[in-house]
Amino acid sequence: MVMASSKERETFVYIAKLAEQAERYEEMVDSMKNVANLDVELTVEEGNLLSVGYKNVIGARRASWRIMSSIEQKEETKGNEINAKRIKEYRNKVESELANICNDVMKVIDEHLIPSATAGESTVFYYKMKGDYYRYLAEFKSGNEKKEASNQSMKAYEILNSPERACHLAKQAFDEAISELDTLNEDSYKDSTLIMQLLRDNLTLWTSDIPEDGEDAHKVNGIAKLGGGEDAEVVMAGRTSLRI
């Protein structure tokens, strides 16, 4: 049974990588959900595959929602009430899809990923995902639903409510990563510097009100600027996962 599950897992992961290359993200998500349903702790690569799949599935709909909302507002400004009503009905359909995706992510995280996680890094990653998808809900919800989604997002992002400890751990991870950079191959080096850039940007924001000693500030700013701050999943989306 263990061997069968291991073989199934390998197959699901391979199909997810293939689906990513073919930009068939719904199927990528389905394959990685099958892995999550095995109730095993996901590897870093598997967690990234799941995250990237969901990010692309919801990303297209978030873009559609923003475009529709903008056009709807313009039609209302022009007094074209009939067109505005048509757009609103279409927008409601997209909002339903967005809500279903967000709820699906929450279910996978709460029922499978967090219970199976033993490493602290994995747990933080999944709570961060929860925060992201509650934030996406808050983007289009209104009234009490918007407030609840916003509160749940904040709760997921600040599970320990210890910003000073978070900054300390982030700096420690950054410093340790710098010492290992010279040992990496080219692909790993590129991935690592992208992630470290994200960490550097976040640290800059988190510690903007906290005096830093010269050495730490020098280390944090020592990574070349590779782009603005982004969601971790967006950074990981630039990776080529398929290795065949």
C-alpha cells in the first residue's frame, strides 16, 4: 500500500509538472490536490506546484474581475444602466468562481496540508497561503463578508503576532542563505536569489521603523535589486518545474 501510494504520488507530481508546462492550470491543481489527499507532508517542490497552480487558476479570474469592474463603472458614469446591469451579472459569475476557488484552497489547507505538516516552514507557508486567499475574497466581497475575509486574512498572516521574532528569524535565514550561495549550481542560485530578494524587500518594510545595526543593514542590502516585492507564489511561478 505504501509502495502504491508512493507510485501514485510520483505520477500525480509528474502530471502536475506537465500540466504547468502546457499552461493547463486547473489540471495542475487537480493533480496536486490528489497528492494533498494522500495526507502526507508535501516536499518544497510539491508545495510550490500546488501554490503555483492555484495562483494561476485564480489569477486569470482576478484579472477578469478587475476589467469588468472598470468597464461597469464607466458604463454607470455614462448612464448606460442596461449595459451596467449586464456587466454586473457577468461579474457576479466571476465572483462565484473566485469564491469557489478560495474555499477550495482553504479546505485543502485546513483538512490536509496543515495537519500533515511537521516542519515549521511548511506550516508558515500554508498559513501565508490562507492569508492570500482570504485577501482575494476581500477584494470583491462587501459589507460584513468583506470585513470577515479581511479579519481572517490578518489572522492567518499574523498567526504568532510576534513581528520582532519574525524579523529576527528572517534576518537569520537571510544571513545563512548568503553563506551557502557559493555552493549552489546555476539554477538553484537563480531561484535562491529571487527568494532572497523577496525576503529582503519584506524585511525593508517590516524593519522600516526599527533601527538596524550597520552590519545587518549591509547584509540585507547586499543582494542586487531583482524586482519589486511580490507574493512568494508569483516569484516561484517563474521557475521551470518540469525535469524530464
